[in-house]
Amino acid sequence: MGAWTITASFGEWQFGQKEWFPNAAGPGWASEPVGGVVVAQLSPNEFALNGDHVRVSFAGPQGGPANGIMIRAEDGHFADGRWVTECVWILALHFCQTRSIVRELKQYT
């Protein structure tokens, strides 16, 4: 989406990457047809993301800086047409299991 490549993967544990533990069994639901994601781009570096049983990765453009970081994400819901924040992730240090809004993505070198 725009300058960002967004990849969804399924059947992974809550933390870590499959390639880190190639011989480990997946979670109990890994072979089940569960999970999904929807992503809407709100601005060049802002996305609304909602998913379940999915791992979502963001990568910058080819030839651009190799590294990036999610600065802030919010978990919450809409009420009366307005966003209500229930919890906030700052530099991915707070964990939530429901909907998240990725508010800003930055690239750095």
C-alpha cells in the first residue's frame, strides 16, 4: 500500500517468526481455516488494521531504508462514530489481543 509492503501470514505463534524455529510444531489451530485481516491506508504512513489469528508485517519500499519501526498503535473501538482508545502500544512495549490501529510508521537508516 503506497510505499509500504504489507504481508499477512497465518498459523504462527503469538510471538516470534516461523523461520526462527523451523522444527517447532505450530499452535493447535495452525492447520485450521481461521484468521483474516483488513488494512486501510489513512495517509502515507498511517493505517487502520483489524485482524484475528494473523501476523502482519510492514516493509518499506525496495531501495529505501532497510529498517523501520512502529512508533504507536492503539487498541479500541468505535462508539457513536468516534474512535475510543482502550490501550496504547508505544514502540510495541504493550500487548493487546484485539483490534489495533497503527497510527504512524517511520523508516530510518
